[in-house]
Amino acid sequence: MKGYLYSRWDGSQEGYDLDAEAIFSEIQDDLLYHGDLNAAIRRLLQQGFRDRNGRDVAGLQELLEAIRERRRQEREQFDLGGVYSEIAAELEEIVAEEREALRELAERARDSGDERRQEVTEEAVAEREMQLGLLPDDLAGKVRGLSDYDFTSSAAREHFEELMERLRQEVVQSYLDQAAGALQNLGEPERERLRQALDRLNRMIEQREGGEELDPSFEDFMAEFGDFFPGAPASLDELLEQLAGRMAATSAMLASMTAGQRQQLQELMDELLRDMDLSWQVSRLGSNLRSLFPEAPWEQRVGLSGMEAPGLAEASDLFARLADLDQLERLLSGPPQPGALAEVDLARARELLGPDLTASLDELAKVAQRLEGAGLVETREGRLELTPRGLRRIGQRALRELFAGLSRDRFGSHEVLERGSGHERAEQTKPYELGDPFNLDIERTVRNAIAREASLLGGDATRSEDGHLRDEASRGEGRLGRAAGTVRASVRFPVRLQADDFEVEQTEHLNRCATVLLVDLSLSMPMRDNFLAAKRVAMALHSLISSQFPRDYLGIVGFSELAREIRPQELPGVMWDFVYGTNMQHAFLLARRMLSRETGTKQIVMITDGEPTAHLLEDGEVFFNYPPVRATVDATLAEVMRLTREGIRLNTFALDATGHLRSFVEKITELNRGRAFFTTPETLGDYVLVDFIENRRSMTSSRRRRPARRRLA
């Protein structure tokens, strides 16, 4: 179980204040404009954003710049030749210390005055000087020669032994990373344990490649030799990946040296491994890892231009950092996938980039997770898709933004209290009159007939002045059984109904409006920066109608060279068409067919920035010409006349209207008796939504002012 520790907030525990709503708000305009949810999230990850507290979350571009800057600093700090030079210089220093000790020994013998001592000493000094003079120039040969040399100087001997101990640890660390941390003193017991660990690890690799069961298991192996691998790998694959990265870094380090430096350093490392009896196991492990991870940078050459001379282990660390920086750069440079970011080793990233940028990387990795957790997006076939909740949220935000600048008191609720024809019961009844919908109330109709029969026979049930049954016994509150019980003794059955007995249910007005929104998707819309405003209005109108007027119908048609119906759930992904042509005629035709299936007041709302330049021919082919020709204009106006004959109002919202567009819009407005609005992208939403609501108000008001029907005797 997880444990949590709580403490009093003192102002220092600040973190990123990011939630799904804030993230979703950041991508909505991009999503509406480009119509691609995954691309919108990728651009958000690339650019970064600010949280609600104004704190910057660095984007991938900033992270990549930081990675490249860190790599530049690393390369300009070190000189790779210094690895070789430092060891060579230290060996020369040891030889110089020994030569100085030999010179002092010879001087003391001469100063003693003892000829025999002087002779013996000079012979011994000459022999050792010869041995030192015959030492090979290469590092490995010099190390072998000094290992067999009988030092005169105890200081030089101790210096050499300390160097060998340090080089042994650095060689082990360069190949096995942190394993040397468990070998502070590479005595024989520690070397033997390390040999056993490498042997068992190699056998485990070979067993798995051969399809055999691991012996020992990974858990048993870590229980016995885990102190050599303090990276706490959770599986054999993770351990091998760590070791492959380290060995590849050492291989790349050697590959980046000059041929002479590489040969000498490689021979020295082999000599030190043979000295520890580890050469075979390390070589075997390297061969196995190369087969398992061929994509690792085994022979990658890197140029360094600095002055600082690193040690052998430090040079391997440098190349491991450079390899990790390269890997992180590749991960962040490709098309950013939110799921891939979650695979980044944040602990390693913190070492490379620091805590602030790593915190931003962590936040970027959680973007998709937070959106999915809030139910705004979901993964389908490897891609993120909007959920119905996400679709509603986009419409609600668009609606909220468009209404933000408007006076709230301009709009009222959609409550309609007038009685009239419709389908919603009002829980009240009235005597039937000619022309009323025959929504017969059986109970009250039968009661009226019983009252009439009773009155003829002298019963106590009578009809009131307004035509309703008034039963003194039931006081108007009983149901049919009570009314019948009052007059049961004097009424004959079956009861015969007459026209005056009929009573019908009253219903509320269903002030229903059927609207088709026509959105121009021709290429001119994005070219004139009109597309985003039109799409935002479409989302807002859908949200308004679905939330406030659920009985209404909203259809959406996009048109360019051709027109097509768009389902509301497709709206966020709708894009402009990379074709020429504004086919209003086809859009009107399609809208008229959609409205023919609907009831209530019918209207078309068209948003466009161009004249009609295309129409359908009799054979169904599209004719296009710019500027518009007479045939296209006539075909469009003919469709407008059909709309008018079918009682469909056409309201046109013209964006950035030119003189020709203004004249055409005025012409179709005259023919249809609709309305025309000449507006801009900034005010389009205000015009469309205000007009829609005011139009529905006028419909309500006109029905309320309808004259009362005369009752027939």
C-alpha cells in the first residue's frame, strides 16, 4: 500500500497547477483550426504553456535547446586525449621518482668513501637504469615492465601501486558502471565474487537466448550479487540495458580517440583485466550485449575540443552522458507522442537537465493522461479521440466566450407558458372546440356524460358555467369512481356520449425551430482568417441548441465545390477544403432536403465570405468559374426561390463582404424575405447567436399575441 505524508503548507510547496480543463483550454483553438486532436496536443507539447498560476511549463523545443547546450558544454570541456596523456604522464612521473632515488643512492655510496659499496651500488644502479631505459613506450608495456620491476624508491613503488589500484577500479567502472563502487579494495575475494557474478550473468543471457530456463533466476542472482549493480534494476532486461549503455559508452570513447591512443589505451585496459582475471568474462559479456543491443552507439565517434583531461572512468561517464543526451534528443525530436514521454527516466533526466526542466518534462508526459482521466479524450486504435464529453466542452467554451462580451439581460430563459397546440401535456383540460387537436381526456369526458344523464334524472352532479363538471359530493377532487358513485343509483348504463361531453387536454406550445447551419469551407475562408470564427460559431450554436433548446433541430452542412452534411461529433475535425469553388446552390438543396423531414419553424443560417462560383449541372457534375457566371447565379437563385416557397427563412452572415458579395446577398434576401448581416470574424458570433435567440423570442411573442378562437355554440 502507498503511504502519504502530510505537512502544513508554508508557501514553499509550490508546484504546477495543471488540470485537464486548463490543458484542454490550451488546445481548443488549435483543434478547431486544424481539426486534428493529436496534432494539437503535439503542438502544445512542442511549445509548452503556462499553468493557472502563471508558471511556465517548458515545451519540447526548449528542452531540446537545453539538451544541445548541455552537449556543447560537455564537448568543449574535455580533451579525450587527456585520458591517455594523464596515465602516460603519471607513469613517467613514477619512472622519474625511481631515477631520482637511484641517483641519490649512487651519491650516498660515493660520499661514504667505501669503494666496495660504491662499486656494488653503481652496478645495481646501472642495471636498474637500463631496465627503466628499456621500458616500452606503450602504456600496457610500461605497466607490465614496472609490475616486474624491483623499485628502489618506496615512494615510487607506492605511487605505482596506487595508480594500478585506481586504474583497475576505473577499468571495471568504465565497463560495468557502478560495479566498481562495491569494490573499494579489489582484493582476491572481491575479484572472485565479481568473476562469479559475470559468469552467471553471461550464462543467464545464453540460457535465455537458447530458450532455456534461467538458472539462477534473476531474483536469486540479484539477492547474491545485487551489491555490484546498485541501479536497482527490476528485471534482467533492465539490467542488461544498463550494462549495454555503459559498455557502448566505453566503446564509443575508444572509437573517438586517435588510432595510436585507442590502441594503447585498449591494450592497457586488457592488461588490467587480465591482471584481475576478468578479461574473458568482460569480453564475453560485451559480445552478448552487442548481439542484444546492436542499435547502441558502440562505435560512435564524438569530437571533443576542451582542455580538461578526464580520468578513464570519468571519460566513460562523459560518453554515457552524451549517449543519454543523444537518446533523449531523439525521443523528443520525433513526432511527440504523449505515451512515449512517459517512458523517460526522470531520475536520469534530472541529472542531465536539472530539476526545473525535468519537472516540465514530467508535466508534458502527463498531458494525455490527465485528459483521458477527465473523460475528455480516449485512445482508439493508438490515437487520441474526443469523447462526447470533450465535444460538449468545446461547444460550451465557444458559447461562453461568445456570450462573454454581451449583456446578460438581453437573453431570457426558454420557458413558454402559453397554451396551444403541441404534444406536452399541461395537466389542464377544456371543452372541445372545432379546430382543437383531438387529445381526448377520457375521464373528464365520461364524467361530463354522467353529469348530463344525472341532471336529466334529477341527480346532484351539474355542469359549471365554464362547461366543467362540478360534483358537490366529490368537490371536484374525486376521480371517475367517486363521481360515478355519487349518481350510481340514478344513472343508466351504458352511458351515451354526446358532442358537448367531449373534453380535451390542453398542451404547452412546442416552440420548435429547425435550423440548418451552412458553413463555407472554401479555400478563401482560411486565407482571409475567417475559418476559425465560423467553426467556433458552429460549435457554440450546437452547444446552445443541444443544452438550452433540446427539442430544436440543428443540421450542419459544409460547402465548397460540393456540399456535405456534417454530424455534430465531426465538427472539431472539420477542415477547409483545398479546392476552389463556393457551391451555395448545392448547399441550399441539401439543407432543404434535411428540413423537409423536420417540423416547426424552419430556417437556414449561412456563413460565407464569397459569391457563388459553382453549381451542379443536370448530370450531377460540378461547374466552376471565377468570377461567377450567369448560369451559376441563376441556379443559386432558383434554389433560393424553392426555399421561399417552402417557407424556409434564409439568414446570411457575410464576412468581409466585397461590393459584389453584398449585392448578391441583398438579392437573395429580397427574394427570400430573410435577413442579411455584414460582419467581421470578431463580431460574427455575436450576430449569429443574438439573431438566433431574438428570432426564437419573436416566434414566442407572435404565438402569445395570437387572437383567441371563437367558441362555437
